[in-house]
Amino acid sequence: MSWLSGVVVFVIVWWLVFFMTLPVGVRRAREVERGNDPGAPERARLGMKAAVTTVIAGVLTLLAFLLIDSEWLTFRKP
């Protein structure tokens, strides 16, 4: 896998994992202010979710790199 392919895989995996982590730990606001959505979270904690997502995406990208570079998974004719 080239470095450009690795970056593309990382970005795709990062966004997929990020969207999966968004609903984790979300609590609705108890007191809704006028003009706010009643389903809006009290604290979204996006910084923590982005950091966790980066670590998970890095590990998954590393696993994908190892799997693609190994002889285990190949799309070439034997």
C-alpha cells in the first residue's frame, strides 16, 4: 500500500468511526432554552470523541496495512 492509499484509508476509517462514536454518552439537556432543539446534548464532548476516533482509526488502518501487505489477502492471480 502506498502512503497516499494509507492516507485515504485512514480518512475513510476515521469518518466512519467518528460517526459511530457520536451518539456514545449523549444526554439530552434537562432545561431547554428557548430556540434550542430539545434533543440537543448537554455536553457533546467532541474533542474527546475526535481523540478516541483518531486512536481507533490509526489501529484499524495499521491492521488494514498489515493485512494488505501480507500474503494472507491478495487480489492478484497466483
